[in-house]
Amino acid sequence: MDQIDRKALARAYKETPRPAGVFCVRNTVANKLLIGVSKDLPGMLNRQRFQLEMNAHANKALQSDWNELGPGSFVFEELDRLDMPEDSGYDPSADLQILEQMWRERLSADGRVVYG
């Protein structure tokens, strides 16, 4: 691949809108969940995994469970995607907060424990 192709691929990647929405890291053994939102779901899920693998996750209870149970006991999932309007000035922060709250209520009602 020559220099021009690489530049075109890099530019196309940067211009591609990233999916925003709600994600979770699910402990399949204890049925506990970490729920969050992001304007870049694939990037955030990669970040969550990386922090856990590096023993540097901010949620100490989740990190402790990861260290004890191992990576095979966890699933990284997209729960919901936010439909992004074409308006380039749209800030999805408020809508993401509402989606996160809805998912927290739904999953808590099912008796699942959410990491604090």
C-alpha cells in the first residue's frame, strides 16, 4: 500500500461517525454489570478492557472481580445505540444520560447488581 492510499484510509476513518450509546461490562459469574455511555462505543469498550488488563480500572470492585475471576468471566456489550441526526452541531450528552438511566432502571428491576 502506498503513501496516498494510507492517507486516504486514515482520512476516511477520521470522517466516519462513531456510534454513540450505552455499554456494559458484564461479570457472567456474579451477574454484576458496569453500565456507562460513550460517544464512541467501540473505543470505550476497548478502553474498558485495556484498563482491566493493565490493572488500572477506576472501578475498584470491578477490577477486583476481574483479577479474581479472569477475563473469561466478563463480556463487553453494546446495550443501545443512539441514532445520531445529520446535524453536525448535535451534542448527544443529554440523550445519552437519559438512555443510561433507562438501562440502569431496567437492569436493576431484573435484580441485577450494578457496580457502583
